[in-house]
Amino acid sequence: MKVLLLLLITTCITVCQTVRLYNPSQPNVIIILADDLGWKDAGCTGSEIYETPNIDRLAGLGIIFENSYASSCVCSPTRASIMTGKYPARLKLTSWIKGGGGAKTSNHLALEEKTIAEAFSENGYTTGLIGKWHLGNVDYWPTKQGFQVTVGEPHNGSPAGGYYLPNRMKLSNVKKGDYLTDILSREAVTFIEDHREKPFFLYQSYHSVHTPTHGKLSYTESEKRRMAKHQDKWNPKYSAMVKSLDDGVGAILNSLIENDLLENTIILFSSDNGGFKNVTNNFPLREGKGYNYEGGNRIPTIIYDPRSPLQNTTCETPIISNDYYPTLLDLCDLQLQPNQHLDGVSFKKLILEKNADLERENLFWHFPHFSPQGGMPSSVILRNNWKLIEFYKQTGVNNYELYDLSDDPSEQNNLVSTELEKTELLKRLLQEWKSETDAELLPKHGNFPRWYKYDTF
């Protein structure tokens, strides 16, 4: 009798633990992060060249944020801001890992930061990273930052050895000739299937469409034929890479549908910075990756929440990548961590409420580096469509440019000499922000490193 009673008690405890861990009302969360995907590089965001039926399908289910920004014009700082909810300036991580060329910058994301993965893990989520990390060497890899499942070592900026196997990445169940983007998409499907019984947080971090520009061969040939009239302006290899990225989005959506999870999953699709102007066209935005103009910082962002009444719509309220951390916690009704994501703002109400607004006046960028794409060291404040850029000089007085983005999204008409009062206000606010974040500044003198090749960062 005592043995039977003990067995019943043990069974009850096990069942209760299972019930406590599995909460079907707690939504899964997937971040799909593209690398270097430009603001207009999807059909749903305005491309007339690239074909992205699956990204468009996601947009039809969700909300396109027309004025979405990366917190940096290069990758590692934006990725750090997504993980921490902080501006790169505050993290002292303002260039890509192993980059520099200007002010001091960290070569890793500090372990003291409580990442978004750690926050979800503490709330019973299984956390996974598939793909690119690029936030430090092996001592700072994602397994030490809250991720329980990882695929994609080593975690470099660009794929180690290129997109075609064999390369130097440690991947299982692959064969010679497999294409990296396809492999990562298969891994995402496996993760979803393996963890469908409990809430999960998946950071699906593609290397695509980062250089080297290696489109899948079959897609490259078909894109060459399709784009024959546009080859003077467009790159078929890049278009093939966009197509494979789109396939990955489709694979994730289909897996969620097949596992009956789509109606219990939040999806955020975004990019880590603007498009690389050598392989894509960011028009009407100025410049691209590596520049603090709109082409470098404005990105495509789509958010799907099955509860939203605003599906298949657009939102023009500006958001930035350090907002993702508090927003996703908020959407899952998890406790916010304001001491951690102190530069991010939850825009949950923009997703779940009609005619909502965000009570925030200013956004900031700080990139005190020379970029190999041509961008110069600079800082930015954006306030009510007015954008002030401060360009740093090693000696002498800094240069300023002022643009009214509501009238001049291409940043062609510098108003700094005519809008004196506006310029002085934005200068003051920018200096106050740099002081508050203790932003590293460009040294007045120094020897700057020779640039790496394009496919190393």
C-alpha cells in the first residue's frame, strides 16, 4: 500500500511539473534575421526585381514597419543591441567584431549582459540559435549567452569557407555541394519539430545575403535568364541569394503550419543593417551598409502576431532593433527587464492596437569608424523626421548635415545653414546622449588599420 501511494505521489509530481512547464497559451517566438538585406529587397517592401513570395506571405499575415531601423550600419553592433536592448554606444561595441578603424570598440558581447535568450530561458523556453552569431570568440559564444541549442560554429561574420560545402563550418547531416542557407533552413525545421511540445525561442540568424555573393547555382542560372534585361544594374547571384533566403522563410512557415503552431507563434523578420550598395540598389535611400545615411540604417521589418487585428497592414512609426527585446517579452506577457533593455522601448501596442502611437521622440546612432564601404565616422539623432548627422574629423571642427526626411528621404538637401534653431537643438540633444552613454569618440590622432577584404566582416 505504501509503495502504491508513493508511486501515485511521484506520478502526480511528474504530471504537475509537466503541466507547469508546458503552457499552450505561451507563444513561441522566432526572430528571422537576414544579413545585409536592404530596405527594398523584398517584393512586399517595394522591390520590382527580387521575387520573395514567402516573405510576402509573412507580410500578408503581419505588419510591415516602414520606418524600421537597425541600431548600426554594420552587423555586430546591431546584433548586440538585439541581444541586450541597448544602444551599441552604451555597450562600447560600435563596429563589427575584428573591425575598428577609428574609436575603441569591444571584440565581444560582455557575459555580464543578460541577453534576450537568457530572459526567455528563465521563463521556461527552449532557446536556439541557428546560423550567425558574430559577437565574440569561443569564450563568448551563444552557449554562454543563454542559448541551449546552437548550430553554425564557428560563429564568424561571413560563412567560414563560403556558402557551398565543404566549408569550415561544423555542420552535421550534410553532403558535398549542399548550400548553407538551405542547411540552416532545414535545421530550423528540425528545431521546431523537436521542441513543438514546449514554448521555444528561436533566433534564426542567416548569413545570407552577406558577401561572398554565392548564389545557389541552379537559382543563379534561372535569375540570369529572368534578369537578362537588368544585368547592367542588378546582380543575378545576389538575387539567387535572396531567393534562397525566401525559401528559408517559407520552410519555417510551412513547418509551423504542419505542426499546428502558427497560431501560437510570434515571428519577427528583419535585417542587421542596410543593403551593401555594391550588390544591390537601395534607391531611393542614400548609400548603404557602412554609412549613417538612410541606406545604411533603414531595414525591412515584418512582425506577425496571431492575435493582432492589424494583419496585412503597414506601420510608419519608427522602431529600432534594440526595441525587439522588450517588445517580444511584452508580447509574451513576461516581466520586462528595464535595467537591461534600458535603451529599448516595447512597441507591443503598435502590434495589437489600432491607431496606437509610441511615446518616444529621439533615436540615435553612433559609428565612430571608417568603413571600408566608404562611410565616415559619425553620430546621428533622428527627431520627428528631422535627422542631424555629425561627421567627425581628426582635427578641426566637425561637419554637420541636417535633413527633413518627411520631404527628403534621399537626404539630398542639407538644411544645416538655413534651419539654425533646429540644428542647435539637435546638436545639444545628441551631445547629451553621447555623454549619457559615455560613447567612445574618434581619437584626434592615430594609425588606422588597413581594411579587411569585403568578405571578412
